[in-house]
Amino acid sequence: MNDPFFSVQEKVESRAFFLGQRINIKALEQSIRLAISPFVTRAGGNGYAVLFRYGVCVLFGLNSVEEQAFLNTLDEFVIEKFQYITIEDTLIILNKKENETIEPDHISLQKWDIQRIQLIADSLAKSAVLQYYESRIMETFDRIEPVAADLQSGGMPKGRNARALLKHIGYTLSIQRKMV
């Protein structure tokens, strides 16, 4: 990939958005793509987007206005859109003289190419998905903690409490299935 964005930029912000359960990538295949798996296309003035069918869009080199505009164009392709979008981000620094490294606050690359961008996008996308499901599981555990305490002390939930407990257990199992 030899284009100006990758050759002149020394620092690029990248941001992953977990938008919904799925993105209909097939519907987007008419757009210009630079790679297929995962799907990479141009976005904004000088940026790129990497899309994953499991509901994540990772944007590279876009400002906040360009990000929002691109995400708005994706709306019709997102299936079961989430009310709250999970975001994971990192800074990528081009440093031709140093080894490629992953630091707590940035990733250092010796050169830009499509494979490196896809790899970073894959990591950010998976991190955003895990963050989303971890927070959903924590919410569920917080709700069932009083019932679990009753069970631990020998009490049995009855009526509404029993149904609520089963509902929470089912929700937690559903999240675990989706994560797997």
C-alpha cells in the first residue's frame, strides 16, 4: 500500500467502535475495498476503516467529525445496534529507527502497510468486544448478588425472585455464548 496517508503520517489515532451484534459486510462490498478479510476501505479525508462482521468498526486517522460521519453512513448496515457503543483506542507511532513495540499508551511501527493495520484493527476490535461483554456481565452480577446471598445463607428464592434469578442466569449464559 503506497499512498500518502501511510508515508507521511508519523502519528495516527485509531479507535474501535463496537456498534451492534453484526455489520452487514456483504451490503458494503460495492464500495471500494483495499482488503477483504477483514474488510478495509478508505474513510474520511485521509483515513481508513476496518470492518468486522461481528459488529466492530475500527477507524484510523480520522478526526471526530469524520468519525461521526462515517459511523452515520454505517447505521443502515448495523444489525441490532447497541444503545451504548463501546470504544477502544490507541495511538500508533511510525518510528523507522526503533523496533516495533506495544507500549501501554501507544504502538510503535517501523512502516505502514495493510497487514499491520489489519492486525492492529483485529486486536482493538476484540478488546472492544471483551470490554462490552465484561461490563454486561458485571451489571448482571451486581443485580443477582442479593439473590445469591440469600441462596448462600440457605434461603430459596420464591415467586418473582426465582423468575428474576432465572432471567439473570439466562442473560449471563447468553453473554458467555456470544463471547465464545
